[in-house]
Amino acid sequence: MESPRRSSCFSLVIITILSLSTLTLSFFSPIDNYLIDCGSAADATVDNRRFTGDSARSNSHILSSTRSDSLRNPNPPLGLAPIYHTARVFKSPSSYEFVIRDKGTHLVRLHFHQLDYVKCNLEDALFHVSVNGFLLLSNFSGYNTLNPRVKEYIDLGRYRKAHLVADTAQLVHSDKIEKFDGLTKQALETVHRVSIGGPKVTPFNDSLWRTWVPDDEFLKSSGGWEKVYFSGRIKYQDGGASREVGPDNVYNSARVIKSTNESIPKINISWSFPVMEDYKYLVRTHFCDIASISLELLYFNVYVNGYLAYKDLDLSDVVGETLASPFYADFVVDGDRSGFLTVSVGPSNMSYPHCIDAILNGVEIMKLNNSMGSLDGKVSAESVMKSWPRGNIGVLVPLVAVVCVLLIASMVLLRRSIGAKGSVAWSRLATDVTEVNLKGGN
Ligand SMILES: *[C@@H]1O[C@H](CO)[C@@H](O)[C@H](O)[C@H]1NC(C)=O
Ligand SMILES: *[C@@H]1O[C@H](CO)[C@@H](O)[C@H](O)[C@H]1NC(C)=O
Ligand SMILES: *[C@@H]1O[C@H](CO)[C@@H](O)[C@H](O)[C@H]1NC(C)=O
Ligand SMILES: *[C@@H]1O[C@H](CO)[C@@H](O)[C@H](O)[C@H]1NC(C)=O
Ligand SMILES: *[C@@H]1O[C@H](CO)[C@@H](O)[C@H](O)[C@H]1NC(C)=O
Ligand SMILES: *[C@@H]1O[C@H](CO)[C@@H](O)[C@H](O)[C@H]1NC(C)=O
């Protein structure tokens, strides 16, 4: 039945999809929330989240696969989350389809973890993953990952409303700032999500189950900064950054530049993030003045790739004269040949002595799809589909996995079910993008 030699196959362990509307609810519960435990017949619970096994029949998703196997690790290591005990291995192009009721922003997380399995050699397996016509992964090997690997994608550009990511950001490619429009039409891949000056923030402490890693490995400045922690309440305000934009644990730590005498330090704090050339990146910088003793004392500059991206940022002003209130600013930059993207903060001409003269609480770096609609190489999802191996599947042929997020017109908020329109896998869905009033840029 299977290839007599080594058959190539791959595992796609878990799929998480959640929509990001209802951002105003204090207790966040997405309208579309699909948590799939691939290769499992039973459900699994991780951090109070229930993942549905994909081997059993379910009305939450449709798995279309003619040749796939469920694998179970009979001896999972102690402490490994139960979702990583099983996997689904595909031997032919396969897809998952989900009904999407909310037309807002969606997050898709793919979890990979190697499972040693005698019947097929996962080491040789290369595969592609596409969602909604965007190519997310090409010639990807889920193997050689000792620890579970999570790939996260945002937006996938098919929906009407913008949440979490506004349509517009500041394009930074010289000291002249321009506008970048159409962010909601892009697929974004989270490449770095960093909490500055604090410990790792785990999914347990993030309402969108994100992980924020500490900034130490990205910090380029050896001194001149101080770490600050804040144990008070972060004052989230309507129209400003919400808890879904960044959790308390990100905003209550930071690194700052502090003036202790009559002079203002002539330094920047800089971070350097590995990125790829030929892609644009969305840089989201998170700020919250948890360090100043009073309002209107903190003014500083924000630089991205060495360009002045935000001049004389006055946090008191942008959050409506409140301390400890979060703010974020979005910039779009090109990944250049250096292979690094730098973010710096430093005193501005308006900075005061004896005050905090720069601050940064968090950074997120998200890759934008290229002109081929791909996040992984100069090839389109369409051409990858065309190269699907038909008939006999030989050795080392890259296979294709397609995760289809289908839009079905049903306006839950209006409490009227319009019902399912005959949506077809990868067909182009309407993109009528409107912007929600999020605070971003300047
Ligand atoms: C995958 O790798 C093969 C062999 O290196 C190459 O021919 C093919 O173009 C690659 N496909 C994609 C989509 O990157
Ligand atoms: C969640 O945050 C609290 C407060 O910062 C911290 O004490 C706790 O260890 C965190 N829990 C996890 C699981 O990260
Ligand atoms: C201010 O303090 C810094 C170090 O904190 C020191 O390097 C600098 O010389 C001081 N400047 C003055 C004018 O005292
Ligand atoms: C801070 O960084 C910017 C951008 O790289 C640079 O123009 C500026 O001179 C730096 N300031 C100091 C004091 O090093
Ligand atoms: C600060 O002021 C100096 C002198 O007025 C000016 O040359 C410089 O461009 C200003 N820097 C910034 C970042 O505004
Ligand atoms: C990303 O893909 C969309 C849809 O295919 C396209 O409109 C957009 O221009 C692409 N982004 C970039 C930066 O090329």
C-alpha cells in the first residue's frame, strides 16, 4: 500500500484558529475558536483549553485526506503537553476546512513536534502549507524539532473587519515617514514577540495564548539602561491598546534610559532581530510609562533600522494624560541585506535631565507576505497546488497541506443566521476591508 521504500510523510500536529473580534469584552471569548488535536480520537486539555481530536467525527471542521495516519507516542516525555502526544501524518495532499462566522482578524497557529515512527521516515518529509491562498510554509520539515514548534499567522487577508492589526502603519524606509495602507490584506507571520526587561510571558498569562520571550538575546546595548518593574495596575483605556494587544505582564516591565544628573545620557538602547531579506516586516512597539514620577516628563525618539520612526514621542499625550496606560505604534520596514532589523529608543531634543528619557516595554515583529502571496519563498500557493503530485507518490516528493479557512456569511452579532453559502476550498473570498478605530502609529 505504502511506498515500498521510505515514504515521505509529515505531521501536522495541532491547529488553532481564533478570531479576534469582541475585543471590548473584558473576558475574551472569540466567536470562531477551533482547537484541533491532530491524530487523536479523544480531546485534550492544555491551559484550560480543550482541543478536539480530529479522528472522531466533528462538526467543527472537515478533514479531507485520502491517505493519512494517526500516530501516538506510546512513551511521551514527562511534562510534554498532551496535544503533542499524537500527530497526523499525511501521505497525500490534504486539507482542513473550518467555518468562519466572524469577519474579523483571525489567528492560525500550527504546532509541530517530531514523533519517531517506524512506518515512515519523517526526516525526509518536506511539505507545503497554505491557508486561504497564501503560502505559509514551503518545503518545510517539521522534523528536527526537539521541542514543540509553533508557527503563528495573523489576518490572512480575507475578512471585512480589522482587529488587532489596523489597516495602516507608518512606512519607514528613510527619515521621511510615509503611510503603508492595506495591512488587512496581508498575511502576517509572527517572527519575534518579545517582552522587554521582564520574564517570559506564557500563554497562561495572555488572553490570546501568545508567548512573549525575554529580550536578552536581542539586546545590543551593553549598558546605560535600567530595567524597571511595576507592580501597580496597568490602566487599559478605550481606544488605546487593549489587553488583547498586550497583556499586563508585558506592560509592567521595561528597559529605560534614566538621567540622574544635569546631563541627558547620549545613548540609545538597541535591539537587533534576525529577519529575512526581500520581505517587509510589521514592527509593533509597545510602550507604557511605568517609570516616570509624573506626567509630561518623558520625551524620546524611536528608531527603526536606524531611521527616525517616531520623533519626540510623548506618552502622556498619546494616552490622554495618564501614567501606566499602554500605547503601541506600528511601523512597516524592509528586511535588508544585513539580515537584521534594529529597534532603538533614545533621548530626544525635548528630553529632560533628572527624568526617564526613553522606554520600551515590548516588541512584535511580523513578516508580511511577498508579492507572490507567500511567506516562505518566491513561489505562489497556486503554483504549489499545480505541482501536486498526482497518482503514485514517490520518495521525497513534497506534499501539500492546505488549511482552508472558509468564510460563511453569518452575522452573529445581528443574531441572524444567513446560513452557509457554498464556499469552495481556496476560492477567493470577498475582501471588503474597513478599519476599526485602533490606536496605532502617530
Ligand atoms: C522545494 O525543493 C525542491 C528541491 O530542492 C525544489 O525543486 C522546489 O522548487 C522547492 N519548492 C518550493 C515550493 O520551494
Ligand atoms: C502569570 O503571571 C503571574 C504574575 O506575573 C506570575 O506570578 C505567574 O508565574 C505567571 N504564570 C505562568 C504560568 O506563567
Ligand atoms: C552624570 O552622570 C553620568 C553617569 O551617571 C556621568 O557619566 C556624567 O559624567 C555625569 N554628568 C555630570 C555633568 O555630572
Ligand atoms: C541613536 O540611534 C540613531 C539611529 O541609529 C542615531 O541616529 C543616533 O545618533 C543615536 N544616538 C546616539 C546618542 O547614539
Ligand atoms: C535635535 O536638535 C539639533 C539641533 O537643533 C538638530 O540638528 C537635530 O536634528 C535634532 N534632532 C532630532 C532627532 O530632532
Ligand atoms: C500580500 O498578498 C496580497 C494578496 O495576494 C497582496 O495584495 C499584497 O500586495 C502582498 N503583499 C506584499 C507586501 O507584496
